[in-house]
Amino acid sequence: MNPRFRRIAATAATVLALAGLVTATPAQARPEPCPTLTVSEGWYGENRARLQQLIDAHCGDKGADRPVAVFDWDNTVIKNDVGDATLFWLLRNSRIRPPQSDDWTTTSRYLTPEAAVALRDACPTGVRPLPTATDTRCADEILSVYADGATTAGSEAFTGFDHRRMEPQYAWLAQLLRGWTTRQVESFAAAARAENLAAPIGATQRVGSGEVTAWVRYYEQQRDLVRTLRKAGFDVWIVSASPEPVVDVWARGVGIAPSHALGIRNTTEHGRLGARLKGCGGVRDGEDSMITYIDGKRCWINQEIFGVRGPAAERVQPAARRQVFAAGDSDTDISFLRDATGLRLVLNRNKNELMCRAYDNSDGRWIVNPMFIEPKKQKTSPYPCATTAYTAADGTAQPVRRADGSVVPDQRDSVFGS
């Protein structure tokens, strides 16, 4: 602008202000700049910049327009699995109660007869709790059923479930907490947390007769992202397929209160956790047919975050009633990641359906990052998107399809650790 016109404009503004026609904006009332991410190490390519662009685009949204961000927990916000860490602690400290009437089928409606017999034969009856700290046979059988979905003899442990709504191995951990109060379970989780954070990276521990992982770490990049999103005004939530009291304990480490952490919920009996599970959408409490797993995560998010009730919670909602941002690492996160309207952050753990959709990136909203600790190397063969990467409700392997029904072609792994 010509200096002469600058002086005229300034003089006019001063006159208007003195006349009371224009009110000067106090410094404290001016909009503050959007918060920025502070951790740069570990982000791949333009991922950090794209996340910052999302934050900048929404940091002024308020009230009903407040944006929602949802993170998976295990191997997304932290490295390793807090459900695993808790079960290992329970077994090492003899904190699992025997099943009702010593009948293992009461612990899960999906437990096979072979698994129930194997557990009955391996674990003593008439004792409370089970002496898994010293009884390696019992500890080994429980761990095998949970971790491998099979008995130590190789028989299938669970059957008859919807593979898009239920993972009975994950649910079984919550069901094994029967008889304890929520506060007691939180104390168990806190003890396991302290041990796993103190242990060096790569540490192992003996559970039963085997060696298992003994360490967990928070990803500093995700801590920073959660903190920045919250400062920007995002409503930040955790959704996990671990028991909710366990997730509550760990989520506090990134500033997320229990009110904003969703996990597998038990029904209660006389103030103690029962072996049956809370339902969502059209699934009633005690039916045990849906947990926070794949399509179940969508349901719990719709129900608990957006207030959608009844069977409608199981369906994709209009864009205004969906999360702006989502982050996950596994096929278990597919549905709620696809629902995100802004960005979908994927940590690459070589999970077939997830990586097929992330690399296909049909709408340009997927960003892929290697894991921040011990990232996986490049998968040498393409992801089998066009044939077997999708697991149907009946457990059969099928092609991955886009929303329009077209088949996703096989994808090459392109974002990985060195």
C-alpha cells in the first residue's frame, strides 16, 4: 500500500475509534494460536505436518462442533499390550479365581468342550484363588487358551462367535476377573503397570513354564499428540479391547480420565465383576456377543461418545456424528478408523486388512507410520487384499472391498522400519 494511503487509513481508524464506532480488541481477547506438536522424531514423511494441519483446522471449534478424536490403546498409544501384562501379573501372583462350580464353561459361552476339559484337568478344584504362581500346569493351560486360542494339546479353545464383533480370547481375560471388585482389578493393573514400565525394553518374565514379554512403554509421539489435541479443544477418547478397569489405569498416563476410556465391560453382581459382559446397540447385557472389537468398537463409540441408542449404534452415522480423527494399529480397529472424517493414523504392524485399506487410501485420508519403538521391517510379500485379507463374520477369508464393492488390489508394504 502507498504510505500516503496507509496514513489516511490509520487516521480514519483513530477517528472512528475515538467516536466510539470501532472498539479496539484487547490483547487478551485476541484468538490464541493453535497448539503445536513438539515431538518430531519418529514421524514418517509428512505425517506430522498433516496432523498439525488437522489440529489447525479444528482448534477453534467449540460446543456441539467440538471435534472428537479416538485412539486405540494397545500398540497404538503404547508399545505392547496392557491386557497381556495384566494376565501375566494375575498368573504370577495367583489372582485368578476358580470358575463357578469349578465349571470352566461358565467363564465363556464360546469355550469348547475340549478346552473346558483341559482347564479342569490342569487346574485344581476346591481352592480359591488358583495357585498359578506355583502350579505351572494350570498357569500354562490358562495362558495357552488366552494367548493361542488353543489348549496346550493343540485343540481349538473357542468357537461359535461373530468374528467381526467378538474376540473370545480378549473377552476371556475380562471374564476371568469374575469375583473381584473394580477397585481390586485397578490395583492389579497398577501393580502390573509399575513393573512393566520399570523393566528394560526387551525384558521377559517367566509365567508358568514359559517366557513372556515383561515391558511396556508409552509412545512419546502419541503422548504429545493426545496432549496437543486436548489443548486444541478436541474431545479425546480411548477405545480398547482390554478390560475397561485396566485401560482406565493406563490411560491416566496420557491425561485421559476413566470417563473417556472405553474397554470390555463386565456385568456386576453384588458390587463385584461377573463373568457376563455388557452389551451395546441391539445386544443386551449378558448376551456376550459384542465387545470393543472391529464393528463392536464402532458400536461402543456411537453409543458412549455420540449418544446413539439401540441397534442404530451398530451402523455408520452421518459425518456430523463421527470422530474427526482416529488412530489404530490392527484389523480390530478397522471400523472406527474408516468412520473418521478427517485423518486416520495407522501404525504398521503388518495387519492384512488394515494395511490393505491404509495403502489403498481410496479417499486420501489414511496416513501410515512405522511403530515408534521396534518398528517392523518391510513385509517382503504383498498384502493379499484381493483374496484373503478380510475376515468375514463366520471366520472365512475373503477379499477386501471398498465402500462401492470394488476389490482392493494387493498392496506392497512401503512404510516400514529400517
